[in-house]
Amino acid sequence: MKAPATLESLEKLMHFVSGFAEDHGFSKNRISEIQLATEEALLNIFQYAYPGEHKGEVEVTCEMNTDSELNIHILDTGIPFNILSLSEPDLACPLPDRKIGGLGCYLIRKMADKVYYRRQGDTNLLTLLVRKNPVNSRQ
């Protein structure tokens, strides 16, 4: 599903992803985690991928790898940004002393079982692999 990379597209894109997960038997709890990870990824794109007056699109596709593994592919042609390059935030650090930013990317990596990023030509491709029954060791 393609849509403008704007907040107005968020609800439609989220409905698409959660509907796909529901249709393929993911639990309500797991769908909530999928929604959180996908929403954070989309909001980052909406806010940072297309600076200034430049407007772009985002494309979200879903596919089942196996009966229990969902891949959510999020594509944009904005500024290159690899969320895996960010270090994990220091959650033990007092809030006033904590570095701003990075919590959304941290949540994405915690909610998805695997996160993959690659830049292909002018396109950012972020893939979130989500299992119906998550394993304990997430990225």
C-alpha cells in the first residue's frame, strides 16, 4: 500500500498492517506490538525522511514467510537512515540527563523479532520480522 508520507496516512497504513496480521492469526497482544513498531517506523519517516518542502511517499507491504513469521516491508525514497546504526539508549540514566531521541528506534527493535535495513539505490527498505510466538532474544 502506497501513501503520502504524512500523518494523515498513518491510520490507513496502520489499519492495513494490523488487518493483515489479524487475518493471519496473530494474537491481539502481538498485533499491539506490531502496531507500536510500525507506527514508530512510519512516524520517523514522516518526520525526518523528507525535509523542508520536499514531499514523498511511503510504501508498506506485508507477507508471511512461514505460517508464523510476518515480514513488514516499509519503503521510502527519503534521506538514508539505518535505525540499526543507533546505539541503545541508556534507560538507567535519569530522564533529565538522557540524550534526546532514539527511543522510537529502540522500541522498534524490541517489538520486532528481527529488524533489517538496506539502502537500494534511492530507496530505504526497512523490514520488520515478527513471529506469532516471539523468541526471547530480540534485537
